Amino acid sequence: MGARLTACPQVHTIAVQLAAIGIMPHECSAMREGAHFELRAADGEAGGDTLALSGSLRVHAIGDLDHRLEQAAPTFGSLDISAVDDIDTSGAWLVMRLAEHQHASIVGASDKAARLMQALADIRESESEPPQKGGLLHRTLIELGGIVTGWGKGAVTTLSFLGALIVTFGELIRHPGRFRGKALVHQMQLVGINALFIIGLMSFLVGIVIAQQGAVQLRQFGAEIYTVNLTGRLAFRELGVLMTAIMVAGRSGSAFAAQIGTMKLTEEVDAMRTIGVSPMEALVVPRVLAAMFMMVVLGFYASIMAIIGGAFISAFTLGIPFFNFLTRIQDVVPLHDLWVGLTKAPVFGLIVAVAGCHQGMEVRSNAEEVGQRTTQAVVTAIFAVIVLDAFFAIFFTEIGWA
């Protein structure tokens, strides 16, 4: 039993159409060459027959070979591909599938065909590897190792990003004409001016909570008057700048990551590099400086609003007049408390901006990664701010600014 493929009428039609537009038939000879098969009977049992493939086994030449083989349903013991002129991955996959279906051996493979089939076999083997076995402890250790490795890689990339940022600052100091002042002013408006309402409202309510809860506890000792001290010192030293940093991380840090990540995804960052514009100078530096400058302003503004909130609630619950509360703040809050808050503010702003910009620049593949990197930027910034605030508290206590 034997069968042989003749030239496909569809290919002939395409050749005629190409000739009509000026492409000569000899220029598309590769398209006319199709894949053929022939069943060669062997002496003895039918299982010893040989299926011979010839012609080109590239994706454009295979055509309906698979369908015709299925209709012919040949039975063979060996698959001869010595007459195959050219082959690609599609052809190699077809040869392997035919041989596996009939449990046949492949003979006459060229070096190229052998390499392609070996590569496909390796991929198939890697995909079919059985899941790792082990107990709960073993799997837990593997996952923990993956997490630690991820942290290590993240630390390395963050340090690399910081190094690039420092180098960029140095270049801008050497060439101040390249500094983008308009971009800085625009980012200061987005980070600071547009956030005044939400940060002011949040700080006002936090001040109310601190004064009200502090008064409840101090009332047990007859020391309600010290609510002024509690509210003023907490607002200037800790909660004013800390709550502001958390709000800026959720509001502006996430925006930095999403904006830059989207620009990476749409290849705008690559286009900037192509035309000679540094993404660090154009995108990162204005955002970092804006976050550092505006955190100082927003931190002080948040502290004032928290004290106003405390004075507001104290006028109703403690009987302390509003302006008397504000006047006493000047007497009971030492000046170094203000400097503690103002010292921490630009550092927190740097952390928030670097986390957002770094995560945005790390976007590589798809839109889903933009969301993941945005979330990671907010989580990383808030965690780092809180940890660093604890170190600041210990440091200022050691130097006598408690």
C-alpha cells in the first residue's frame, strides 16, 4: 500500500496570483515544494514497513500532510526522513509524534533534524517532571528559601537603583542646565498641594482621637491638663510626620509606580533612551526631590492640624479654651521635638519616592505586573518607614532628645 502527495492546487493558485503582480514562479519555488509521504512495503510482516517522508517539512510546506496521513492510516515500523530537504520545529514535532504513535524508529535524520528533535524532547521532559516529594517541613523550607532569595535579589536591585540615582544627582550637579525644573514643580503640586485636604482632614481627626483618649486615661490620675503635652509632643515628634508618610506612600508612591510602570510597558522609557533622554533625570529625580521637599511641608502641616484637632475636642470635653490650648503648646513642647519631626520628614519622603520609582522601573511583562509592582511599592514604603521610625526614636533618645 502506498500513497504520494502531488502539488497542492492552493499553492499553484497562489503562484499564479504572485506572477500576476510581478513575482516570477521561480521566486516562490520554496512555496510550491510540499511535503510528501510514501509507504514502502518490506518483506515479511506489515509491521516492518517503512514510511518515507520527503520534501520540505517546514511550517509553510507541511500543508494538510497530517490530515492525509490520518486518512491513509499507514502502519509502519520505521520512519525514514533521509529525503527531507529542510525541516523546522513544526516538522520535527510532526515526525516525533508519528514515530511515537506507531512506536517506530526514526532513521535518516540530518544533523539539523536531530538537534530539533532533541530540543523538543528536552522541553517535554522538563515539563513532565514529577512534583517534588517531601514532607511539610521540606516544602516549608523550600518556600522559605525562595522568599529569602527573593529578598536578597530585591536588596541588590534596590542598591543598584540607589547607586544609579546618586550618579544621576552627581551628573545634574555637574550639568545643572539638564535639571528639569518644570517637572519638579509639577510633581510638587501632585505630591503636596493636591494632598493638603486629605492629609489635613486625617491629621485633624487623629488629633481629636489622641486628645480624647489621652484625656480619658489621664482623668484617672487627675492630670487631664497634661493632655496638651501629650497631643503636642506626639503630633510634632511622631504621628504628624509618620501618618503623613503613610498617606504619601499610599497616594503618591503608588502613583509613581503605576505611572513609570505603564511607561515601561508601552516602551516610552525605551524611546526616551533611544532619543538620548535619561529616564532617571526625566522621571525619577523630579519625583524624588518633590517627595523629599513636600514631606517637610506636609509633615509640619499635619502636626499643626493634629494640634488644632486636639484643641477643638478639648474645648468641649476638658473645658480648656481653644486658644489657651494653642498657647500652652508653645510652653510644653520643646523646640527639639519640632526638629525631630522635620529631620525625619525628608528621609521618609526619599524612601517613599525610591520605592515607588524603583518598582515602576522593574515592570517587564504585562499590565498585571503594573498592579503587583504598585502594591509592592506601597507595602515596601510603609514597612520601611515604620522600621526606620523606630530606629529614629532610639537614636534621638540616645542623644538626649527624648
